[in-house]
Amino acid sequence: MPLLRTTASAALVLLPLFAAAPALAQQDAPDSPPDLTRDTVMVGVGAAVVPSYDGSDKSVVTAAPAIRGRVSGINFALLGSRAWADLIADNNGPGWDFQAGPVVNVNLNRTARIDDRQVSALGKVKTAIEAGGFVGLGKQGLITSDYDKLTVGVSYIHDVGTVHKSYLVSPSINYGTPLSRKAYVLLNLSANYMGNGYAQTYFGVTPGGSARSGLPVFNARKGWKDWTLGAMGNVALTGDLTHGLSAVGGVAYRRMLDDAADSPVVRIAGSRNQWYGAVGLAYTF
């Protein structure tokens, strides 16, 4: 399943960028400030360039479908194999925004399309279904206008099966602002903290795996897995950001950390430096 595998990688990095794009309401003047009150659904598809596995030094190109919506103040998003919903309605104006809701992820890391002979020799990892939740706090109307927004939050997901039997904790901070009724930009800084089971499953090398791959034995332990800095832009091609066709693009840099960076899967067979990018088209209803 190469499409889903690589789309999952893009989702983990680019979902905060895509999902934070605002739902802007119609105004009489074309460049008047937007009003975050209109229900919208955005459907998009594009091409993403992502590492072939988490920590790989080789990139692959894949399709990246996405859906983002806002109905009655409830925000939700689906990108690749990751989905979330903010079940606390927005206040539809400047002020504080409390966020909380469920997160579901299908972890397809190293399930297929492993573009490295040694890592491939370690064997494929079964698909992990991960579920949990997130909480966050946003402040709208901060710097540029009444409609820019700074959000800090943290998510927690845990394997609900028996693949890695562990967890991932992901704090993040986002800042987004509409430049006009036709353009929007967002910056994102995030990190991932992994549990022991997660670390050993995706970054450990067992004696048997060492014999097959030639990589040294490595016992990966819990700790910080990575940090990521990303940017996203959205420009309306028809109408404005509230309705019509728009172009969406994003780029992100990820740095592997701690035992993830020291693992032979990354240090010898891959790279601590990871690059992600995506471009595509989206239509907002």
C-alpha cells in the first residue's frame, strides 16, 4: 500500500498546516477583513514529497488527498490516514478559543515501500491503529488583525492493537493569518515524544534483524523522536478563500532526535534531516 504509507507521513507533518486554514465569510469589499462565521468544507488533492519511511534519506512522490471542514463552529479534518475533530465550538470572533477532541491515526510507517535494502531486510511492520485526543488553546486577534490566530496544543495517541503497544505525545504551536480575502499563511512548530514500545518497533534493531540487515543491534528507548518546522500557503484562484478553487502548498523540515536519531535505521541507513513538501488544488464549498 505505497499510496497510504507515504500519505501517512505527509499527514503527520502537513495536517496541522492544512487543517488550520480558516473558513472565511463573504464580505462586500474584496479586500475587507474576513469574518470567521461561515460553515465551509474544503476538499483537496495534490502531490507530496516525503521520506520513504520515518528516518529515510530517500524521498518518494505520492498523492495527498485531504478534507477540512467547519460546521456550526466545529472544526474537523482528514488528511491521508489521520483525522481529528475539535468538539468545542469556536466563538466566531476575536478572543480565546478552547479546543479538545478525538484523534485517530493509521500508522503505516515501514509497512511497504521501504526504499533501503538494509532497513527492508529488518522486515515490514504491521499497520498500527492509534487513537487518542488533543487539547489546545488559541487566541484570535493577536497581531495583524482581528482574524490572525495563535494556537498551542498537545495530542496523545496510543496503539489500540498489538503492533507497538505504546504512545506518541505531540505538542505544537501554530500561527496563521489571512493576508487578504484571497491569501492565507500559516507557520507550525511541533515535536513528538515516543514511548518505549514505539521507539523499539520503529527504530530498534534486534539480534535477528541485525543478522539479516548487517545493521548493529540497537535497543531504542523512549524519548523525543523529532521536532518539525513547517509553513503553508493558500491562494484563491477563483472567488475567494470562502468559496471556489484555490492553490495550496506546504513545506516542512523535520529533525530526528535522541534514540530515533541514534538508531542505525536513521544514522547509518537514513538521515536525521527529513524534508516534506506538498502542492495541490482545493475546492471550498
